[in-house]
Amino acid sequence: MMGTFAAMLAKKRIPTPAERFRADVSGDIEAVDGVLKITRIAVRYTLQLASDKRDEAQACFKTYLPGCPAAQSVIGCIDITHTLEMTDR
């Protein structure tokens, strides 16, 4: 997911080096019919960028999931939530 989002940002010339872009991921594992199953994944992106790029970054964030192979592989089986926190660079 992070890679797909970063690729979309790169197309808008928004750099994503490790010191400016990160994802913190957590999840829930529950017993479903006696079998442990990942039921939820929460992704919190943090991105430092030029203030004039915020709208473009937000547009990328709103549209990257349909083109993300990882997300599309599990949507419907695992609840995915994601947030984006942007700070000025």
C-alpha cells in the first residue's frame, strides 16, 4: 500500500524519502470460528511536503487504494482504514 501511494506521489513530484514519508501500521487478530484471522488493518501515513503540494497529496491519498494490488487482494476479507497526516517541510 505504501509503495502504491508513494508511486502516485512521485508522479506529482512529491518526494517520499524515508525521513519524510512513513507508515505506521497496526492490526487486529481475532478468533473466527476457532481460527485466528487478521480482521482489521489500520495504516497511518505521515508525510512532510511543501505546503503547495497538499491538495495533490490529498488527491493521491483519496484514490490510491483501487490501484493497489495489496489492498485489492484483501479488501472484503480485512477491514482497512487509513489516514494521512501532512506537515509542512
